[in-house]
Amino acid sequence: GIRGQAELGLNELLSAEETLQSGAAADPDARAVLLGRLGVYQEKKDYEAFKTTMTRALVHYPENQQLLLWQGLSALTDDKVREAEAIFQRVIVHEPADLSTRWERQARFWLVQAYIRMSEFDKAEKHIKRLLKLDLGNSLTHYLGAIVAFEKGAYDLARNRLVKVLDRHPEMPSGRLLLGVTYYAQGNYEQAAYEISSYLVLNSKGSWAQELLNKSY
């Protein structure tokens, strides 16, 4: 099972399938085998097989963090946001107080997105602060944090977070647009026009952005 997952990580899909079939022949309910097969089905976009295998895996390993993350993401994708929130919280609760794993960090990332959808920005900010404490240079955290700060009306904080994102990813269209909108909200129309124009260079079909650019001028 572990070998199959490794082959999948190397993009050797056919080898991974063969290895995982051998593992399933020995023990179809082994955790490593089930996780590997889920990875294969995800890669092949075989959602029916993925769902069936996920149900089976959760029966045997209901508290496995990777399975919970997949289950939570599936709920979030289906717009079952409260269900997704509860699942991601289960992942976080299982973490030791003095240790942070990639499962916990991923759960917090998706939990922030769930709270943004539900307009629960104070809850989202709490997890943003935790993620920044763990990794101050993470661009995704700063970007999500900028969205949260903007929605809370903390425009200076939103701008500062976006500047950090764009320093690393200057060609990020959504970052440019949000920075332009932030400047517009602050009444800095000249800077707003510059950022929105930069966005339109990257995405010329942004009719809404074009309208905002005209208002900035």
C-alpha cells in the first residue's frame, strides 16, 4: 500500500494500480491500500469508485486524519459547509497541543474557506493567525487572510497581506484585483486604478473590473 502511494506520488499511475491490486489481494481493508486506492481514483477522476472506497475506509478508520480531510473537502465541494466545518474541527482536535502536522494545517486552510463562505470572519481570522504563526511566509495564508481582513473592513491589514503575496507572485490576477479593490475602498483611487489596470492586462475579460477602473478614474 505504501509503495503504491509512493508510485502514485511519482506519477506512475499504472505501476501504482498494479501494486495496490497486489496489496488488496493480501488485505483489501489495509489502511495503506485504501488510502492508495483513493489516491488512484482521485487521479483518474473516478468519483463513483472514490465515494464507494471512502465509505468503506471510514467504516474501518473513522478517525484517520487523511480520510477526514477528504470527507470534509467533499462536503465543502457539495456546499455542505456546516458538515465540512465539523469534520475539519475533528482533524484539528486530534492534534497534540505542542505539535502541528500537515493534516492540521490543511484542515485549517479549508476551515478558513468554509468560514469565508458563511461570512464568519472572526472565526476565520483566528485560524489565519494560527497558520501565520506556523508559517509566516505562506502566500496562501496571506491571501486568505487578506480576503478575511477586507471583509472585516480592516483594509490596511488586507493591503499588507496582499503586498506580501504579490511580492512572491506578481502575476497573480486575483491578488492584483483584490489589492485594487482594497485601495478603492480606502479612497486611494490612483493606486486602485494602477492595480486594476495591472489585473486587466492579465485578464482582459474582467468587465466588472473595467467598470471599477472607470470609477477609479
